[in-house]
Amino acid sequence: MDVNTEHPDVISQLQTWIPEYVKEFGIDGIRIDAAKHVRGDFWPGFCGASGVFCIGEVYTDDMNFAADWQKEGWMDSILGFPLYYSITAAFGTPMGNMSHFIDISGQVLQNFPVSSAIGCRDLTDNQHPEYIGNFIENHDLPRFRNATVDPQLAYNAMIVQFVFEGIPVVYYGQEQDTSFGASDPYNRNALWQSNYTNTTTYQRMATMNEVRSSIIANNTEFNGETFMSARSKVIASSQYDVAIRKGPVLAVLTNRGSPVMNATFGVTDSGWPSASVVVDVLSCRQMPVGSDDTITISYAQPGYGGMPYVFLSLADAQSIGICGLSKGVKAEVNPTATRNTDSKDKKNSATSLTSPLCSVAALICTVALALSVLT
């Protein structure tokens, strides 16, 4: 059914209904489907009446058009389709177009402010690209593991969701490595068919959520900036590799794929001093920082081809208790160490796979609201 969202009676009715709906069901945020098909200036009144955070689907790779939805104050946030297309270009195939991802990620930081004061916090400083929804799957697009069978490419793409500026948006089944479903309706299969397997992807999502939540709660700093206040920055790159620094976190990603190859990637000026120790929170390997503050990644060691890395300093890893570390634990560089998390910890850290927004416990409770202008 189409409704005329320019008619004052329709506007009034919807603005009366939405706060009641939010209150009745305890909704923390609203995901608005097909938002671009309703005139933009309708949404501030609707979202303002809801009293909660609004994220809209603006299905386009047009950076300027997408950015207008925040520049004009129409939405608190939108789903990051421009970044999505660059992620698939870079990580969808072995040795994909990494330069395109680097270029688009830079454009995102330049073009996506938040200029409204809708929702749960005052956003008047106009510099909050971190509220864009980062995703690699949704109900309209192919499953990522349908596009590539290489698990390491999928792991690298997933880390972008959690480390780059934005809110991680996980489509159900991604954590189960669901691979069938190149398009609607096959990408909307029932989740129970997966048997709710405790996959590596599931565990890594839980780890990344734990790390994000902990360093945000602890106000962990790097050079005076926290994870929330720092802007994502590409600090090193090659044709197939990229290093992204966001506050205390450094992600080193590659699209080389799983096969072992005689190649290395050096991240010079990592920000950590030579001879200090960093921890990869995904594998719990402790690695030394070399001369010129360099972290060197090798893809030649069996079992380590194409892996993503997410580094914290040893002190920061100890402060949040990741990888079984705690304050006062002696640093011991062990390149073969693996993550040791008991099942209870996995369950607790996986129950909330999305980061809190404005100290609200949940990310987005979806309201499938698709309105079209009556023509």
C-alpha cells in the first residue's frame, strides 16, 4: 500500500503511531527499509517523533546522493552501500581491487557527517561518520560466502565492518557462513538449517564485539584518542594489503587469499615503539614491534596465508582481559599461540554482536517500514 507522505493527516498519524510503537516494544533504534523512496524531508519529523536512533536504507553507490541523507539532516545514519561495494571489489576475489577500497573509504570519511539532532544524542558537531551501518550482506544482496569460497577473504572483509568508521550490521546467517543465496529469496533462508554452528566466523564476531565493547567502556586511548573519538586512517598499504588504525586498534588486512605465498607486508610507523609487544586478538599471537616501529606480516608460514590481524598493545590487551591476559602478566612472544576462550565466555560475548550506541544496550531493532510517495 502506498501512502501520501506529503499529506498532513498522514504525517500526523505516522508521527503519533511511531512513539507508541517504540514504547510498547522497547525499541532502541529503527532500521527504515527503502528510505530513499520517500522524500527526505519527511524523515526528520518521523524519526524525531520516535525518540530513537534511525538508520535508513539508501540503496545506491552514488556517494554524493547517499551523503545528502545525513548532510541534510534527513537521517541519523544510513546503511553504507558505497563502502559495501568497495569491500566486495577488494575482498570478493583473491587479489581484488584494494586501491578502490582505499579510495572509497577515504571518500566516506570526507562525505558522511551527521548534521541532525534526532535520536539519543546531540549530533550538532557535524562530524560523525561512525554512525554509518557497515555490512557485507543483506536481504537484497548475495551472501558474501556465495561470492567467494575463500574463508580468509570473508574474514578480512568482516573485520572492515568492525574496525572501520561505522556501526557493524550483521545480517543473520553471516555468522554461520551461509553460502547459498545469490539473490532474493534464496538469501533469506531459515537460520535453523545451519544448526547454529559455533563457526570461526561466529567466534571472531564475538571477539571483535568483545574488543570494541571493552575498549569503548574503558576509554582506552592511543595518542590521546579513544576508539570512538579517533577517525579511521589508512597508515600503510600495498597492492594487496592495507593497515587501518582507529584509536588503540590496528587492523592489518589482505586480499591475497588463503594459499600460502612467499610475501610479506610491513607496516612502518605502526605507532608502537620498537621492541614493544602487540597482541593479535584474533589468534592471540604476541608479536614484537621491529625497528622503525614496524610490524611485519608474513604470508609464507603454513596456516597463516591471507589471515587478517587486529592488534592491540600488550598493555591494552591486558587491561581488557582479552586472550586470557590480565594486568601484570609477563609478555611472552609466542607466534603459535591460539585463542583460548571457554564456552561460557564465547556465549556471553556472542550474545550481543553489535556495539552499543549512545550507551544503549542494543544496536537496531528493525521496523520494516517502507513508505512510497503517492503519485
